[in-house]
Amino acid sequence: MANGYFNMVGETAWPPFSSLNEDGEYVGFDVDVANEIARRMGVEVHRLPHALTWEQETGGHWDGVIDMSIGSMTPTAARAESLDFPANYYYTIAALAVHADNAAIRTPADASGKRIGALKSATYELYLRRIPFDIVGMEPVVYKIDNPIIVTYDHEDEAIEALAKGDGLELDALVNYLPVLMTLIDEGKPFRIIGQALYRAPQSVAIEAGDPELATRIKEIVDEMHADGTLTELSMKWFNYDLSSDQ
């Protein structure tokens, strides 16, 4: 508040949540949510592209590099050892995608034993490794893929480009959030979505543990954004569907 801004990682190529437009401006659902939280706090947002990898961001101990994460982070028990999650602002669905030329994988089970790309330390990797998410209130995860060959990446765009190179060249499939996959296809990426959701999970604002005053203020703001319809409006803007509710 004294500085008049907060720092966060700027994801440059993860539409429709956060990406750079032709003018070099950040756009997306997470971008709009962060901007609105900042506006209600009376500060600005400073985005630092790739200041931390996702593994570092979810691991906490940011050492002042960033102040807050508004980047679709699932509040797992392991992450809560070093981070606080004051408020969930939406709920997402994860899905499997293959290259458009792939005719063999029709269900998640068909991807068993295949090379599947995932962002390192994301819930996608946890799912593929069958590491329990341990989120209170989350529906039990049903694992549909057996013994995949997991290929991890430090940044989302690396996994996306690996699959886009061609069917089976570097990857046979990847896991990402359904709105991301739909946007990539709309933008011309040669992907096909496997029509069974893998799991659904809450997404939260994250801060480093030990600042109850900041946590309380963030919760107040996000609760207000749920109550006054702001999060519904932003969800409809970017997804044409309301993902802000846990129903």
C-alpha cells in the first residue's frame, strides 16, 4: 500500500488467462481479476514476465521478487506449507489434448503409457503422477491415465509448442485447463480435446504465509467481487461461461 503497487509474475503466453496482445499489453481473465483487486486496494499491478518459474511460484519463499500470485493456483496442502490462500476466485476444469493428426487417443485411458506434457509442479503433473491434491471440499479425483511418460516444462508455452510441432514428434498429448485448450484451438493450434474432464479444482489468490492483514483484505475484496457479480462478469467475458461458482 505504501509503494502504491504489488509485483506479480506476468504470464506472456497462456490465453485466455494471461498473454500479451499485439500492443504488448497483458490481457486475460487473471489479468482482469488482478487489475480489479489492485483497483479496490488503491494500488497498481507490476507484472514481471517469467520472474519465477511455476515451480518457484508455487513453492513460496519468494524473497521479495513478487508480492502476490493471481495466476490460477490451486490451493493444495503442500503449497499451503509456505503460502496462504485467502480466497478462491474461480473453479476450473482440466482436460487432455492431443495433436489434431492423432487418431489413436479417443479417451484419457488411451493415453496410458504415452508421452504427456505438463507444466512442472502444476496440478497437471500431480494428476499424472497420482500425487494427492489434498484440497478440502474437492471432489475425489478419478485417475484415468495409467503409467504415462511425463514430460515437464518450466513454462506453459513450452509444452504447448512441443505438441504443436506434430503428432508424436515430442509429445503425444498434454494436460491443461479446458478454457486454455479451447482458446488455443480458436487461435489455430492443431489440437483436439479429449472429451472427458480429468478433474475440477478451485483457483485462489496466493500470498506468502504470515501476513494476516493482507490476507484479510484480499478475502474481503474477492468476497465483494463474488457478491457484486464482478467475477461472473469477467468469467462470461473470457469463457462465455460462469466459472466463478463452485456449483
